[in-house]
Amino acid sequence: MAKFLIPLGLFVVLLAFLFVGLGLNPREVPSPLIDKPAPAFTLAQLHEPGKTLATADMKGRVWLLNVWASWCVSCREEHPLLVELGRAKLVPIVGLNYKDEPLAGLRWLGQLGNPYDVSVVDRDGRVGIDFGVYGVPETFVIDKQGTIRYKQIGPVTAEALEKKILPLVRELQKS
Amino acid sequence: MIRFAAALLFAIIAATLALPPAAFAADAVPTEKDPVNSARAVKLTEELRCLVCQNQTIADSNAELAVDLRRQVREQIDAGKTDKEIIDYMVGRYGDFVLYRPPVKGTTLLLWGGPALLLLTGIGVIVVVLRGRQRMPDATPLSAEERARAEALLAGEPKKEQS
């Protein structure tokens, strides 16, 4: 009897490993920046290139940093949700226009709506590297002290917004 | 006919070999003139994983991110950073995943120890099986009759022919 049970047991263990393994998304690499201070940047604004925005300007507020580009297909997917969120005025959203032509970016926002309080231009992607960006879109939740508390890799979904991002934002805003 | 086919085949192979590897030619060439530094850049970029095409190093990959990260590596070398500083810079932003050779620590123990563990398990299984096998043939000595039959067989005098 044991002769059959041992291979069967091994098979079940293997099956469990495969089941869990297949459920994981290899594209989601945990960021080492969670609970670390958000990298400091000072970048020109997309709509008013004469003005800049720095990480330090957002101190004292809970805010979202959304990395987007007009060439990014998945950004279109999350965009209606962001527009809605921007209208609700629950939390300031800063857009990081990543490796994009400013004109193309402006046109894109003109067509699809602009959910951002401010968008800043990261033309050559250096600030993106500081934030460990490797797949656009990405969204960071940053607290009042300027610490990154959460990172959404890939498009923001309604589920992620309801279950993760907004509860976290509310909690951070209270503290 | 065969000769024609052979010539055609030869022409195809020659044409394939002559094609320049256009895809990498543009930016794979290290920009610095300093051969020591460019060797360092190549070595470092071969240690780092591209997060977009995850099974390629940033030296191999042509993803935009890999191009940017190669530029970072070169700039930091030019700025006089040590290899360790550059690696730390990448790990600080992208985590251990960016390293092609993950460090040995708590979370990677199974990764590093796994193969040895499997090897030991395999050896253990073999030992147990072999021991079981040694014990298997019944150790009872042959009876006198069996021995006689065996000797007869060995001597080449099969019983059946006698009868």
C-alpha cells in the first residue's frame, strides 16, 4: 500500500507547487522601495514647462504618482478609472510622463481626459529608474512623510482601487 | 540535380552568414574609449537582469529599459563609481531580482540549497533501495537435491536426456 502512497503523495505535492506557481505573475517583481522614502525629483511640468514640481512639494499630503506615456497601451486601459478618481478629488494624482514626447502626451490627455493634478516630464526615463519603473503603467501611493507605501504594477484595476489603493489612502490621510 | 541543390543550399547558408547582426549593432558597442572601463561595463551589464525580458541580461536585451540601464552603468563607471556601488544602485531600485546571481540569504536559501537537498534525497533513496535489494534473495542454503541438480546442469549433463 505504501508503495502507491509515496508516489501519490509526491505527485500531490508537485501538483500543489505547480498550482501555486502558475497563479503567480512573474512580471510582478516586488519593489524594494516600499516603505522607503520616495526618490527626490524636480521635473518640468507637462502643461507649463516653465514650472517644476518636486517630490518635496507634496510633503504633508497623501498622493498618487502614476507613471504613464502616450505610447503605453495598458495606460489606456486604466485611464477611465483614473479620470473618475481625479473627478472624485479624493487624492491628488501626479502623472509622471515617462519617456514620452511632451506633445504626444498633451494630445493624449486632450483626447482621453486629464485626471492629473500635475503631470511632470521624465523625457529620458531617469526618474523612472529611480522609482524602479520597468513596466508602464505603474502607480505609487506616497504618504504625508513622502514614504512609498504601495506600488501597483500594471494598470490600476477597479478591484485594486477599491480593495487596496483607496482604503490605504484613507488610512494614511487620517494619520 | 543534386549538384544544383547543393549549390542552392550553399548560397543560402552563405547569404545567412553574411547578414550583419543588425539588431544589436546600433547600441551594443560600448561607448567609452577606455578598454578597461568598457570591459567593466560589459561585465556589469551581464550580471544584471532586464526586468522587461526577464530571461535576458541588460547586455543582451534590446528593451528600452535595458538600453537605459546600460547607459546608467556606463555613466556611473565614467563618474568613478565602483562595481559594488553600481550593483547596489540597481538593487536599491529593482531589488535582488535584478541580479542574475541572487545573493544567499534567508529567502533564497531554498533556491541555493534546493539542488543539494535533492541530490542528497536522491542518494538516500538509492542507498535505501540498494540495501533492500541486498536483503531480498532468500539466504536459505540450497538443499542437497537442489545442489545435485545444479552441479549436474553445470557439468553439462541435463537430466532429461538420461531418461
